[in-house]
Amino acid sequence: MSIPPTKKANPRRRHPQDAEPFDRFGVLLEEAQKFCAGVGLHKDLILEISESDSDWAFILKIDALLETATKTVVRHALRLKILNRVFHNDALGEFVDSLPINDRTSIVKLLDAAGCPTEDIGFIEATRRVRNAYAHQIKLVDVSLIELIKQRPDRSDLLRKLSAIKTFVEADLIATYEKDHGFLRFCILDSTMRVLFFAYQVAVKIVPKK
């Protein structure tokens, strides 16, 4: 499949590993939109983020959306059910909000306990690393995602987790992203929607009582 170069992510692209006959991206987008609407965000927020003017803004917005999704899952997983009543309170919500994304006692650890897929947890953790690099060094505001990743000692791990590709030739993948910066954004959008899909299904979707 030939993908034309573009500076922005094309939300209708197909992931390199997307060989299913159905509209996989469309399904993920629909569920992501349902998640956003379910937690009080703009339904088309994911599409708006895809059109961010810079990679700096793009990754900070993606990370903020992922943080909302992950904490929604954790809050749901930590609710107490006694007999037929479910208990949750502000103190529990404040506790979840205070947790870091990455650490020994963190959101990602609780996500693992909640059954979140391993590849999604790795993606969330990698996105936070890139977000921190951007957020803590204002001089990187105009640096593209791939240029930032190339400068880091953990670039191989970041490429693997952000691209959702298990095996790849690093130099070739970097060359692809350098040629088309929007392609890396697309891979990140695809993985973000997977996380939102999971969050919607386990923590937001209302299942009718039988």
C-alpha cells in the first residue's frame, strides 16, 4: 500500500498491520468518540488532536487524553461492590488523580491489574516519556516527534511501543517517519484509540440489565 507523504496525520490511513476486511479504524474511531462523549469531552476530540499544528501540541494532548482514559479505568476498577450496591467517593477519586502514570506505585501498575492489554500499557508508558521530554524542555517545542525520539537513548523501545510493531529495522522505520511525519502520528492515534476502546468497554459503557 502506497502512503503519500503528508505533514499531518491522516485519520483514515490504515495501520501497517491492519489487514482485516472490515473497517477496523472506523470501529476504533466510533468507540473512541463514544468514550469522549461518555466522560464529557468533545465527541470529535481525537480528530481535532490529529490536526494539531505541532508534534509538541499533538503529543501533550494525546497524553492528556490517555491520562483521562487510564484514570477512568482505574477508578472503575477500584469501586467497591457490597451486595448489590457499588460504592465510590471523592476521596478515592482524589487518590487516583494523585497517582503518577509511571512508577512502582502508578496508574500503569493498576491498569495491568485491571486487565488492560500489555501492548496498550507499554504504549501509555512510552507516550508519557515523550510527553515529559517535550514538557520539561521548552526548547523542543519546534522539534518533530521523530527528531526528538532519535536523540534519546531509549529510541528503540519508544519506536517499538509507539509504532505497535514487534519487529522492524530501526533505520528503515526512522527513514519512513522522516519522509512522512504524519505516519508516526497515525500510529500513535491508532494506539490511542485502542486504549479509548478498552476504557469505554470496561469503564464507561452502560450494559443494559437483563
